[in-house]
Amino acid sequence: MSIEIRNISKRFGNFVALDNINLAIPTGELVALLGPSGCGKTTLLRIIAGMESPEQGEVLFSGSEATHLHVRERNVGFVFQHYALFRHMTVFENVAFGLRVKPRQERPKEAEIKRRVMALLGLVQLDWLAERYPSQLSGGQRQRIALARALAVEPKVLLLDEPFGALDTKVRKELRRWLRRLHDEMHISSVFVTHDQEEALEVADRVVVMNHGKIEQIGSPDEVYSNPASPFVYQFLGNVNVFHSRVHGGYAEVERAAASEKTTAFVRPHDIDIAHQPLAEGLQATVLHVHPIGPLVRVELQHNGEFIEVELSRERHEALQLTVGQAVWFRPRQVRVFGADQLPQATPEKQAFLF
């Protein structure tokens, strides 16, 4: 089932949760709504589900108006962050719940309910836990049971609200790979909300980056990361160094010659070269800290009293043999420049990297 969002707006008092949102999701696509807390992503998900009503705009399923349909009429499966399993029911009865509460004329026979529930438990690889209760399960197991329960009613659309947010890092990584494989098998239209950039980039077919109730960019994971449409997208998707720059003749010169237009240049930590000798168009800095982190080494430089973060491979760091207090030269390999009219106010967590 395809989903189309047309001109959707929603307020809570004076707070604008969604501001004229337009989005089309083809049948069978897995889409991530990504953004910081308060950006409107969960409100949009709840409007698609029918749990919230927009003040204006339309929701269409496969081209048919669904804006005013009750949640029970939308054939949507919803998975909550905190599972929402019934503690007094076994795993089997939790998954069977949606089937048992169907109207009598639509309710499957008991044998069919058992067959369907056990098939779903097998799909999520937990059929051996059918008689246990939620309190006897791990967080990852409970989340998979919640997903099986959502799928039991055979929804045309699957909606997931921060599905792995309550889990530890290792379990989250395992479950998001598992969700991707499950989606590829079932090919059901799916939308999930997350504030985890890595999660969205790893799992989704397309990423919708939201901020202050608006869509900043829509694209494949590679598109939004490699070609961010705005400074917000650039800063939200991964670490970034932000340099005050000026543009003259179309060329961004960081802290160099006088210029005609104020701009800001964005550089990823892994897109910076370091050398012991002067680099063409490079700047000199002092090594402040060296942090080995798994396969990477994070190096913090100081230049004119400000800080630059650089990420090196282990091999490159071993070749350079950097030490604290050492003078080095650095040069960005890839720079993305935005004009002053495109720049938002710096958020507190980003100000440490402003130059």
C-alpha cells in the first residue's frame, strides 16, 4: 500500500508540530523519519496511523482518502518504543490478541489463529517462547514479540515509533539488521521514527530528515549523507567541523583573503588530511589529544585557539605517529559551503566546532 501525505499541518497550542508536510511513500518502501526530539516525526507517524488528526491536509492510502478513517479501519500495524505488551498474557496470547478482538464475522477460527501466530513467532525466531510471559523475556525478545503482534492482523502498512530506543547498543544493531531482512522478505510498506542517524542510514530505503516541523531533505541514505541539502542536515548526520569562511570568485577561503560574501564551510572529520610538512592551502595546528576508538583514531587539533576534530585510520595514524603537543598541518579534502542566508543559529552542542 502506498502512502501520500499532502499539506499536513498540526499545532499543539502555540507549538507548530508539523508545517505543511508533503511526502509520498511507494508500496513496499522502508522509510525512516529522522530528526531531533520535537521535530514532528512522531506526530507525523501518529497522523498516518490515525492516532492524531491533522488541522489541515490529507492522508491517502493507495490513492484513497484516509484522513478521517478511524485507526481500526486503516489496516495499520503499530509498534511502540516500550513494547506495550500485556503482562498477564503469554507470548502466544499477546500475538493472537489482534485476531481475537476482530468482529465475529472477520475473526479467524481458532485453528487458523494458532497457525498464524506460530508462523509469526517462527518468523521472528521466537516460537520456542510461546508459553512464556513478557517479564520472562529480554528487551530484544519483547520488541520482536511486539512486531509479531503488529503483523498478526496482516496490516498493509507497518509503523514503528523508536522501535529500538529502549535497547542497549549491541541488541539494537542486531535487531535493525534483522528488521531489514524481515522487511525484504515481507515487502510491506513501513515507516519508522528514529533520532539515531546510524540506524536510519543502515536500515532505510529512504531517509526523511525533519526539523522544527518541516522536512529538510528526502533521499537515499547515501544522498542525505553525501549531499546534504542544508546546514542542519550536514550537522545532524554525523560529526562535522564548521569553519567561518568567505567566498571570493566562487572559491571558499577559510580564514584567508578578504572576500565579498560571508559563508560557512562544513568539513567531516574523516575528510581532513594531516601531515608533518606544510600542505598547499593548509593550515598549521597543534595536536591536543589522540583517542584510539576501535578501527579509528580521533585526533583533536587546536588552531588559533579553536578545535578541529580529525578521524584517521589506524594505519594512517601509525604512519604519522602523532603525539600531544606536536605541530602539524591540516587541509580539508572535501568542503561544503553554505551562504549566510542558508545558515541556522548554532545549537549549543555544535558551537565548540565553530571557527
